[in-house]
Amino acid sequence: MPDTALPLRIEVIDSHTAGEPTRCVLSGGPDLGAGPLAERLEKLRAGHDVYRRAILCEPRGSEVLVGALLLDPVDPAAAAGVIFFNNAGYLGMCGHGMIGVAATLSYLGRIGPGKHRIETPVGDVTIALGENDEVTISNVASYRYRARVPVELPGYGMVHGDVAWGGNWFFLIEEHPFTLSLENEEQLTAFTWQVRLALAANGITGANGAEIDHVELFTAAHDLANQSRNFVLCPGKVYDRSPCGTGTSAKMACLAADGKLTPGQLWRQEGILDSVFTGRVELDGERILPYITGSAYVTSEASLIFQSSDPFRNGIPNHDGKAG
Ligand code: PYC
């Protein structure tokens, strides 16, 4: 797609959920038709990827931002459709992002207290606006695909993890030598990135050969009110500042499969910034229906400007030379 396809101006609202930012794109996005969200995602990926790079990558964005393109839903009874993306590509679902979308729609007055359905490329999600900025999302059905899968890591040795779906594919590791604290971020990123590379090199995937693009480490919570603490590496080699909604869904699927989490029991997942998502599950056959509660806050309402003479109009390529 030629650069000129970018409009001069794209309206966005930024928010953060438990510290992890979301940029909601309100208008100025490409015409993706009115088909199912999965179909529109493929059109965006194949023909209009410049939007993702220009909106999310530097100099207008940063590697930590997650984008949420707001679209008309297929079913007019739904509140919106949304496609999530980041500096590296596209996400099936995004838990913190969906809580950010809920806070943004509420800020705009487009939704009020109560439940609202949102369409995503991987299925419908319900958002419920509660009191004190709390949002509960009922995420897509989640499940553990494989338990205790071994993977050999150059420089680290053998590591075991579960492969689970929570709206994205995760490799979840309980046994590791690390302290999950912000000061160890570089070490944690290096390790989880090695895991990601080793999974790909060893052909370890999610169902139907899907790439596992999120790696999650766990340890005991710092706050005794919480059940667990995590560090989550996202596809663009950046860590999730929040406890990760889809990662918490994947975690609860593994716990439920092991009989360690029963329907209705609360799971308070602490993230690397000490912020917390509260989860619970309902059972759906072999799968779980995860509920994730958290809060998001609007941080800015802005127009992104794309001047035709700007050499970085389409975003700055990643260090590997690939554009986003
Ligand atoms: O909260 O699901 C999530 C998420 C995925 C990537 C970043 N956050």
C-alpha cells in the first residue's frame, strides 16, 4: 500500500490498565469492509499494515503500546468491534486492552454501567462496567493444550512449561531460577526471549501449528492477598506492565485442568508492577470461561498527525530493520 494511503490525522484516546498502555483508534483507520472481525484483521494485515506501524511504532508510539482499532460490529446489538495490534504484529485478544477499550467507550459516553458485547477476531467478549472504574471482561473460552512440555534452552538447560490458549498462545513456566522484580527486567526478558526462540526452533506450537508468542513466568506473590506473581513477555520483546488478561486466562485454564481452581474461586494475579487482575472461571466442558476484573484510566485524547514531508511518517523500523 502506498504511503499516501495514510490520512493526515488519526484520532486516538490513550489509557493504561494496571500500568500497561492502550491506544484506541477512533477514526481515520482504513476501510476494512463489514465482514467478520477475523476477515477484517486479515485485510488490515495484508493491505494496510502501514497503519499499525505509523500509529504504534516510534516516533508516535512506542514498543510498549498496544493499539485497539475500534470498528463497527457485524451484529448491531454489539457495542463495537475491535482489532488489537502492537509493535510486532496483531493480537487475537488482549485483556488489558479490552479493559482500556471499556474505559475509553465509557469516557466517550458510548457505553454506560452494565454489560456490553464486543466482537474480536477470536470471538465475542463481554465487558461489564462496575463501580469505582472496575471493568470485568468475560474472555474467550480458554484451555490448556499441553502440560509440562520440555524445551532445551542454550545457556540455561532444560525448562518445562504448559502450552495454553487464553485468547493468545502462552508458554507458562513455574520452575525457573529468577526473582520476578522490575530490577531484573533485562535478565527476565533475555530468558523469556530465549524460550520463545527455542519453542520456534523445536517446533513447539499451539493448536494447528499456531506460534506461541507469549511467555509467562510465575512465582509467589509479594502481597499475601494475591495468589501469584507473573512476568509476561509479549510478541514484540517487551514485557507486559499489567498482569496480562489473556495470560491470566491461560493460567486459570492450567489451574482448572489440574483441579487447583474451582468455578467461582478468586484468583488474584499480581504483575511485575504489583498491579493486580482478579480472575475467576466457569467451566465449559474441557475449557474454562475466564472472567478478569481490572481498572483502566484515560491518559490522553489526541490527534496523530502524518505530514506528507515527514520521513518517519510510517513509523521507525525495528532494530532488525523490519518495519514493525
Ligand atoms: O492483557 O491480554 C493482555 C495482553 C496481551 C498483551 C499485552 N497485554
